[in-house]
Amino acid sequence: MAIPLMEYLKETYGDTFVVKNYIMDKGYDVKEIYRKVYEELKAQVIISINPRGAYAPPEGLDENAAPVCSMGYSMVYWGYDETYNASSKEKRHICRIFISDFISLNLFFMSLMNSAD
């Protein structure tokens, strides 16, 4: 449907204005449209990528299979916990928000300690 519409637009209004960009939703994410716009219409196409075959990750994990904190942020690796199970090391994760707050607080207290000197 998009290709005939683009051709009609060029034939009907080609003398009036030149279309430089075609913006479409992800339903039009097919190679034929990209080729038509780039090679024949000499324009740029902007289309959201359609993640074909993608699936929703299981609850508690993000799209990269990393754990998600209670606020919905991806957690990052934070070392091993050897006390959890003596026979194997358990990976620990921490929320990215906590890390940034933790670093900010440490920097704040370090600046207070340095200013006291």
C-alpha cells in the first residue's frame, strides 16, 4: 500500500514540491520500501524497526536477561556471595540507581572530610 501511495504522491505533486523524507510506523519495515525510497525516489526513509520474532522476557528479567530491581531498572553485576552456598559462588546484582546514589554519597562525604582538614 505504501509504494503505490508514494508513487502517486510523486506523480501528482512532483512539480509542486519534492519529498525528501518519508516517515512511517513499524508496519512498513520491509526491504522493498527502503529500496524504493532510496534508489528510485532519492529520499530518506525513517521507519521504526519491527523486532520480528522477539519475545517478552520473563518477569523479573530485562531483554538482556539481566535481573530487574523493584523499580524496573536493570541491575548490574556486583561480585560473588560465597556465604550463600559453600559449594558454589552465587552472583550478586545491584540496582543501577543504588550505585549512582552510593557513589554520590561517598563523594559527598569525602568532600566533607577533605574540607574539614
